[in-house]
Amino acid sequence: MELLSDPQAWIAFLTLTALELVLGIDNIIFISILVDKLPDARRDLARRIGLALAMFIRIGLLFLLAWISGLIEPLFTVFRQEISGRDLILIAGGLFLLWKSTREIHQLLEGEKGAASAAVGATFSGVILQIMIIDIVFSFSRSIRSSPRSAWSTGSKS
């Protein structure tokens, strides 16, 4: 009960809520990009399923927050930089987002149709799977960065 009357706890809660709202926009952008590849008749259903799955994935990942933020033990060293499990999660997520963004930009510049285009019509299940993967990447990144045990919060280096 003491936590509810602590102004610092409320400030932290409101800050994290504001961050989630602002950073949640990236999910909406990616969901919109992916859903637009589907036929008009399937877009609304894919959008609803994608948002519902994103919500459940985010709730599930919140339960894993303590474990994820605790992955700070160095696994190996590269160029005198210690790499932990948390670092590997962030690196893998960042690489996935770079690949996905580059692919989407390339597809937009080439166009949907044409001799040079390699664009293929998206499947409903493929779009839903991509939405889930992107949401997992964004959620891991946010969870790690907003964790009280995070290197960004404590000033320590992992």
C-alpha cells in the first residue's frame, strides 16, 4: 500500500506509460505497412488480429522482464567489449528491424509491379507472423531499456 502513496512511483509509472504510448506508434506504422499488402477484404481482420496479438505478446513479455533484464553476465568478449545475453537480444532485434525496414523501402522504391520487382503478394498468415515478430522485437527492446536494472537506468555498463 505504501507504493501507491509514493509520488516517485507514480512519476515512474506515468513516465513509462508515456514512453509506451509514444514508442507504440512504431508498432502501428509497421502493422499498417504490412496489412496494406493484403487484399482490401482481409485488411481489417489482419489489423485486429495483429493488434490483439501484439497486446497479448506485450503482456507475456512483461512477465519475462525480470529474467530479460538479468541477462547482464558477459557471455564473451569482442574487441574488449563484453557481450551479454541482453546485448545479444538487442543486437538480433536491431538487425531484424534493419533488414525488414530495408526490404520494405526497397520494395516501395521498386514498386509493386514491374520487370525488376521481386514483390510477392503477401499471405494473411505471413503478415500476422511478421506482425508478431516485429512486436516481440519492439517489446524486448522497450522492456530491457525501461527496466530498473537496465544499464541505461543505473549508469552501469553491461
